[in-house]
Amino acid sequence: MGYPAQPVVVGVDGSERSVEALRWAAAEAARLGRPLVAVLACGATRLTAPYAPIGACRPVDTGMSAEDLLADMVDAAFDGAPPVPVRQVCDPRPPVPALLGHGAGAALLVLATSPGPQAPAGMRPGTGRPLGSTALAVVRHAPCPIVLLPVDRHPGVADRRGHTALATA
């Protein structure tokens, strides 16, 4: 995306794991002396298989604008005082092209893995659980180093959108 200094880019989707990813990415950006770019991709996801479901834009699901959702996520992560400059980007593309686009020229791309079981596309390192389709596609085509943060959740814990997460350990 042509950033002046190689930033740390973090994908945000409105979930509690996104807050954790923002915090981790900000700490790493501070360690590296880089700015942080928080990306919320809000384009509809269409899977290529004719039998696959068509995903909806997450900000529409919450009843908030993408900009408001992203601002809320950044505020929740840092209580209004991020340790590094944070550029908030609401990208109209689907998640994979948005994350790959913003990852081009980045020092690092950070994603939190999905909390529940997914289709068997790949495995999350060290968990024996499948890797989500977005994370798998980004890993396969990453234009920069990538960090996948595992989800450390307890059964029955709801995220910001009311979805219940499953334990990964």
C-alpha cells in the first residue's frame, strides 16, 4: 500500500481476539520502532466453490459502521493510549485481498486465528485444530513475514458480537 515506513499490519474483525491481536501487534511495533496499521476488511467474502456459503460484512452484522467498529476496537485495546501511532484503515475489499494488499511492504502482518473448528483446509500450529480459510489464504500468499496468534479461550466465553468461542487447548 506504499507506507512511508514498514509498519506492523494487524487484521481486525470485531472480535475479542482482534483486541488481543491489536495489543500484541502494538507491542511488536513498539519493539521494532514501527507504526501500527489496523485493517478492518469489510468487503463481502465469496468463496469460489458453488456449494460454499457467502459471508456477510462483519460491520453490517454488528449494526455499526466499519469506522466506528474499528475505532471501538482500537479504544478497547489501548484505553485511548496506544504505545505507537495507529493508522485505522477500513478497506472495502474482502479480507484476503485487503490483508495481502496492506501486507505488501509491511514489516509484519499479524492475524488472530479463528476460535472454533473450521473446514479442514489446514492445521493451526501446535493445536491440532484446523486453520481458518482467511488465515490459510493469507499464509499461502503473504507478501511479508506473518504471525498467527492462537486463540486462548474457554468454552462458553462470548466475544463482542455474541459468538461463543471454543477452547483451542
